[in-house]
Amino acid sequence: MDFHQLYYTSCRTGLSGYAGYQFNAVTPGVPAEVMGEVEALSSYEPPGTLGHSPTPEQVARCPVNLCFVPGPRPIVTNVTFTGTDYSGRFGNYFAHALVPVPDGPWGGPAPIELWRAPLWTREPVAGTVLPPMRGPLPRGPLRRDVIDDFLDRGAGRSLLPALLAAVERAVLDQDRSVVIFAADSDEVARWIAAVSFLLPPGLVARMSFATYRFRPSYSRHHVTGASPGAEIAADERSFQAFYLFDFTTGAASEIEVGPLPHLLAAAGTVAAESLWRRASALGGGGETRLEDWYAPAVAAALLGRGVGLGPADLDVACAWLKEHAARLGQDTVGRIGAALLDHDAVSPAHLAGLADGAAAVGTGELLALVEERLVAAQLARLTRPALPARSPGGPGGPGGPGANAVDAVDAANAVDAVDAVRPLRSPRAREHARREYARLLAAADAGAVVRVLGTAVAHDVSPDAETLRECGLRAIGPELLRPPPPAGVYEAVRRWPDLRAGALAHLDRSAAAGESLRAAFEGELAAAVTDTELTALPALREAVLVARARDRPERRVDTALALLSGRTPAAGGVDGTLLDALWPDGWPLDDARAVLTRLPREVLGDRVLADRVAPLLERPSPDGDLLRAEAYGALCDLLESLPLAGALPEGPRELLAVMARVRQTERRLTGGGGAIGGRRPAAGDGRERLSAGQERERLEAGESLAAVYNRTRVPAIRSYLRLRLPVLLASLPCETLAELLSRVPGTVRDLYLAEVERGLGEERAVAVAAAAFATFRAALRHERTAQVAEDVEDVLLRALPEWRRRDLNAVEGEVRRGSNRAGDEFKRWRAQVRPRRGWLPGRLFHG
């Protein structure tokens, strides 16, 4: 490429035809607008420190301004200060400019490489015509190796990443310009050279620069140099107005720096040349910003041995490789993949991304290599022994040396081991994984087994059946006898049938473990085992049935009967260990009665049963638990007819005899009826009419039960009658109940009244019935039952004043169902009293 030349200075002769500042000489054909641009670029003000009478040496040391302006007609101008002009006037300078021919992008060396190149002149010529300068242009001393040496020796290298980021912002975003303040223009040129050699060539081609400006604020360049004596102060205002980098103090404007500037600064300018050549070949063509170039640049660095790359760089490269694999092709993906495999910072997560890229373009050999490495790395981490607990302040402990680093590595490894495990696609890698599983599982403990099998699930590869069975027999089975086993064991047993078969075989051989065996099958394990698997394992089958029944109490009776029927010898005998296993907290009354009802009669005198029934007979019913009292009575009825009654110890046997008489008396009191379903005493409805003999029999039965209640000191019998008597009394006809209450001791009457009062506090359906009964009682009182009526009425008056009219209407309806006369009397009373707002005041009846 050829270049037009232009000289501009203050001279006697030139293109203007008169003396003064003008173009001294130019190459013919330079457009007028280019000449105007060169004239504007060529202005120069010397440093303020120069003075008005400098020596020739001081003039020679003045900063040189090499400036470059890109565009359709790029211009490079070298401006030097010459001191005085032809007339002796101070302040002259000389500009030598080059413009490519024809128009188009700059085709010479990087403009900054022309710094102090031998082609520049600073003297005017006699004529006005300059020949074109033939290419290639000779370079100056700023070679890449020279700049790397400068960076290695200089103290400002730490600012280089930020400088690169700032230049990108200035060029691409037209943001504030970059000002490089250094000791002299030579140092400024070196920093501009570093930027030019490190940034992407396309971005550098758009960067304008000037190595020296006296007033940087007047500069239109993206990058402007300044040195001592320039009109700029390194103060807060300047750091905000420019991206100012003061290499004399190490201060710089703040700017966000991405990862690529750090990578480029660390690589150096020599390595950057080949890096950008490779990155340009790898790019998709749309890369503009450093962020766009980051992944291709990392891939290019990998192809150049990958020096200086870390895990975060490889993260980006792997993701990019997967996305662009189809565009890059098998050969390129294979070369980058091979470089990744050999890199010291490669991790399982990186290998997983590389495997995706290899699979995307069908590079089978690379895929196999990567997945084999991935399997080895993942399994090595899964079987690594857990680190010992760290003591506070000790090595590796909180506050100890290296604690944070160790924890960070452990955390990263854990993330890699989980996130990077994916289905294997290479047949060779799948077979390799299967062999590795067998090797590791042969000596793994239960926790390691779970981790290896979890990885196998993620790999979508199954270990061979024999390996799994042996592993279950050796490692998993023993752990199941020591619940809870390590996390994940139950899930592994559920998922892998062959592993489960081995574990079950071990448990079946451990049938003597008893409670430990049954405990193993409670919860998750019992749900994982099928009935078919248990058919050939009788000890385990029983343990599973017991565990399931303990988890679901409603199945215990059926389970007990099924197992006892299979184990009870013909001569009789019941397995108490089985009963204790099914009911570790003892028999509930209903379960005891259900079992005793359905057992063969020949075993119903067994001492084992007697030992478990006796505590039930002697245990009092809790207050308020009417249902248990009724179940207690039903059990006593059953025992009276069984051989088991004679096998009971003396105390329970005598208690059962008393209860037999109590239950018989209950039937006399109720006329042969059974239990009253557990409801609270509501009200006899008054409609039943007894003969004199029937009434006498029931009165006698009631008095007998009351006497037993007052007399007995047996807690179980007393608690039973305390709960049952109020229910039994409430089942009597009205007149009979009133008469009986007048005969029994006050303690029994108080039991009944307390139940009536409790009923009034329950839901209204029960309370209405109780109130109706009590009202009917009061209506029928006579001399013998007067006190009873008073007591009942007192109970009512404590509750009914809070009732509304609709509730009282319900009471009247219930009263009338029993007796029209009582209903009429209640209605007359209500009409006479005329309760305000529906409330019931005063006493129900008077006189």
C-alpha cells in the first residue's frame, strides 16, 4: 500500500504562496478535506514547564504527538516541537502526516508501531510536491516483546485490565475519553502500544489516539496522552471527567472490569497476537465487545496451551463450545476438547459441558475420552472419605490456616459432583462406568454404595446384577439392622431389586435378631418389599407383617391371628413374643376381646394370654372415657365364658367374679338391654311404663349397683361404675329414675346430676334432651322425690338462663313428647312469666 505524505509547519514557502503556518509540501491528489483534517490534528502546545528560551536539548526532549484518526480516510500524524521558525518566532512545530492510497482501512502496521519510526521528518523542503511513500512502512522500536518487557518491569501493570476496559467504553460507547498521564510521551506511547496489541484488532482499528496534548480536555481522541507540564490536574474532578490513569502515582478512575481484560493483561502482547488470530477464526462474526470475545478468546488460549486460564474461564469455554459445536465442526471441537482435557483446571462440570459439545458434532472418540474421565472424576469424589471434624482455631478449623480455602474447594467439589452427573452417551464410557461401579462397590460401605448408585442412576447405567446382590448382602443388609441407616439407603433398596434381594437374604439369615429385625421393616423398608419377595423368606415375612401392623393398628388383630394360627402347635401354646411385638405398649381392650373371640378354644387357657389380660382387668378407666368402660365390661363378659378365667392370678380372678355380678345387675337394671352406646345421659322420655314387679326389680338393681360403688375399693371396678352408672340411670323410665335417685346415696345422685349438667353444656341436641327430662322430673315430683326434683332444678337453672327462645321451644317440644300434661304446664308457666327477650328467668316451678 502507498501513502500520501503531508508536511505542515511555519515556513517561508508552501502551498499558500506566502510565509507562515501552511502545508510546506504534499503528495499530489490529497483531497482538500483531508488537508483540513491534518491541519486540525497538527496543532501543538509545548509543556508549560518549557519556558520561553529553551535550549536545543530541551526542545528536543519535548513530547512527540503521534496521533491516529480512523475512518474512510485514516490519518497518522507525527507532530514534533521545533522551537523557533524561519523568522526566529518561538512556538513552531512540524507535522508529518500519512494517508493511505486509495481510500479505505489503514493497511500499514499498527499506527502506534510508527512511534519514532525512521520514516518521520521534522524539516521542511524547498519544493511543494512530495512523492508517495511506498509500503511497507518501517516500524519503530515498539515491538511486542519490548512492550512485554516494559509491562514486566513497570509498576503500573495492575492498572492494565482497567485501562483496556476504559478504552473499550470510550471507543464503542462514545463514553468519556481515556487520558494516560505518564512521565513522558515515550511511556504514554508504550501504554497505547500495550492497548493496541492486547485489544481485539477490530476494536483497535476504530480507536483514535494522541500520544501528547497540552490540554487533554480539548482532545477529540479516544485515548490522549499527557505528561508533566500539561494542563490537567490529577484531582477528583479529572477522575470523573475522564477515564484518567495516572501512572506516575498509580491512581485511576473507577470502572467495572470484565474477565477478558484480566486474561489479556496476564497473557501479554506477544501471546495476544496469535490468540487474536485464532480467536478471529473461531468467532462467529458478530463479536464486537470484549464480553462477546471472551469465550472465543478462552478457546483460542486453550489452543495455545491455555496458560493463565482458571476454572471460571473454562466454564465459559465449555458452554460456548456446546452452543457453537455445529458451526465449529468436528476437527475444531476435537482440538479444543483435547486442550481442555489436558488443562490443570478442568473439573467434572467442565467435562460435562465438553461431552455435550462432542456429542453435538458426533466426535465419538472425544466423547468417549471425556465421559471416561468424567466417570473417573465423579466416582473418585463420591468415594472420598469424609474429612474429620475441624476443631475451632486448629489447622483447617474456623480461623485456622487454610480453613476458607479447604471449605471452598469442598463446596466446589460437591457442586461439581452433583451438577455434572448426566446420562452417558458413549457405549465405551458406559461399559467403563459399569466396570468402575463393580470395582468400587466391592469394598464400599453403605454410604458409599448409596452415592455410587445415585451416580449410576444419573449416568443411566445399571451395575451388573451379581455386583448389586453381593453389595446388598455385605454392606446394606447389616445397616438395615441398625436403623436408621445412612441417608438414601431405603431409596436405593427400593430402586434396585438385586440390591434388595441381597439385603433381604442377609436379614433372613438374621432372624434371631428379633426386635432389631422387626424394627428394620418399620416405615420405608416395609413399603419397599413386595409380598412375592417374602414368600421364600418366612422369618422376614413375619417381620414385615408385624412392622406393617404396628404402623397400622387396625391390622394388628388380623396379623396376630394369621401368624399365631401358623405357629401354634396342636398341643396348644401362644407366642407371647409375637404379641409383645405387635402390641409393645400392651393390649387395647377391643383388640384383646377381638383376639380372644377368634382364637381356637384349646389355647384359651394359655398362661401367656392370662399374663396379658390380667393388667387389663386391673387398670382403671380414665375419667370421662365411657367407651373404654363399656369395652372393659364387654371384655369381662367374654372372659367369664372362657377357660382363661381360671388361669388368671387370684386378684384379677376375684375382680372378674365381682364384675360378673355387676354386669348381671346392669342387665336387671336395664330390663335385659345391653350397653347404651356411650352417649351422655340425656333423658328418659317418660313413655315407658313398668309393672309394679318390673319397677321393683329395677329399683333393687340400681340400689345394688350404688352399694357396690360406695363399698368397693378396687380402682378398676369403681372407675367402671363411676362412668356407667349415670348412663344406666338415664335409661330408666322417668318415675322409676326419680324414685331410684331418692333412694341411692348422695354420691351416686351427684354422679347423675354432674352428667346432666355436663350434657347441658354440650351441643344443643343433647342439652335439649337433658333439659326436657329434668323439666319432666320436676313436673312430676311428689313427696318422696321432692329433694331429687330440687336438685335437678338447681342444675337446670345454672344453664337455662342463657338459652334463647328457640331453645326453650325445643325444651317444650321434648317435654310434650313425654307428657302432654307436663307440656301444658310448661307452656302456662312461660305465658305467666313472659320472659323478656326470650331469656328464662327465675325458677321453673314454684310451690
